[in-house]
Amino acid sequence: MTEIDYKHWGISPGIEAIREHVLVAKLNDLVAPLVNWSRAKSVWPAQFGLACCALEMMAAGGAHYDLARFGMEVFRGSPRQADLMIVAGRVSQKMAPVLRQVYDQMMEPKWVISMGVCASTGGMFNNYALVQGVDEVVPVDVYTPGCPPGPETLLHSIVTLRAMIQSGEAVERRQRSGSGAEVHIEQRDGQGAPVLLGATREREREGR
Ligand code: SF4
């Protein structure tokens, strides 16, 4: 077929030029950032506390630490309305199947924060009555250190989780490993400085 010389005839190439002027992208590449952004900004925790760490979790919901700034101050009474489980405290063998049932009833995609050394490893309770790490029962995305971790450290774990959800890293890590993202964070209690992420954290590491 003869190619039309559009310049010579002074006419618009119309649909012929689409491939030169239209950004070609997969629908998934366009939608995924929006989906991840909305997931990160609408994390709803399940109403679930097991031991002393739960008191610190409740403090994070109060006016001083203001979990409401993330829209997370209402801990959901039904797991079907929640997508974040904060395992706050030691997990007894008897509680483990209940914890798993609550997790199974939560919405997908869902996330787990292991709060405190007892939830993460059994802590000082090295005995047959307690689960020696909640990752034996549910996949864990963020391990929060401390006994107990204060609200600052819990907020640090929440901000870290939200950043991973927004970047798509949390889902990608779950898909890749079949388990949780398994990120370990630092303890941040008693620090006046705000929670630091990204570039600021890099500067901190380099001592600038
Ligand atoms: S980590 Fe400490 S504060 Fe948390 S449940 Fe265990 S003993 Fe209690």
C-alpha cells in the first residue's frame, strides 16, 4: 500500500500517528499505584489485644499519639471490617487457634504487626504454655521490638507498613515468599524526633 505524504498534502495524519503520540502502558501499571495508595491510606486494625502490650496499643489510639491522623483510631469490632492484626502481647497455645480464626476472617489483602518480644519470640516465657513466635500461626509483616514497645515504636511500625503497602513492596514480598514481609524495625520510644523514613533516615544513618 502507498504511504500517504501527510506533510505534502497539509493534512492531519489522524489515527495513523497514534502509536507515536500515545503512551502505551499496561492497565495494571496505571491502576496498581492508585490501588496501593488507597490501601495504604485505609488500614483498619482489628480489635485484638492479648496482654500488657495491648495497653501501649490503646495509648497509641489516644489523643497524645493520635492514631486518628491515619484514620486508624477505631479498632474494628469485626475482623471482616479489618485488614490489620496487631498481635499485642504473648500468645498462649490455647489462644493460637482463635487468633488464626480471626486472621482467616479478615479481608484480603491483610497485614500483621507482631508487637513486643513475647508475640515475636515468646520473650521471657520460654515454656510449653506459650507460642514461641506468632509467625508459627500467622504470617508477620513487621516485627516491633521492646517489652513493651511504646506507642512511638508502634507508630514507627505502622508508618513502615503503610510505606511498604503504598510502594507495593508488602504485597510483592508476600507473593514472593508466601509469608509476611518480615521487616524488623528499631525501637523508637522516648525519642522526641518524629518517625523518620526514606531520605531523612538515610541522612541519619550517615550521621549527617
Ligand atoms: S513484651 Fe513485655 S509488655 Fe509485651 S506482653 Fe510481653 S511481657 Fe507484656
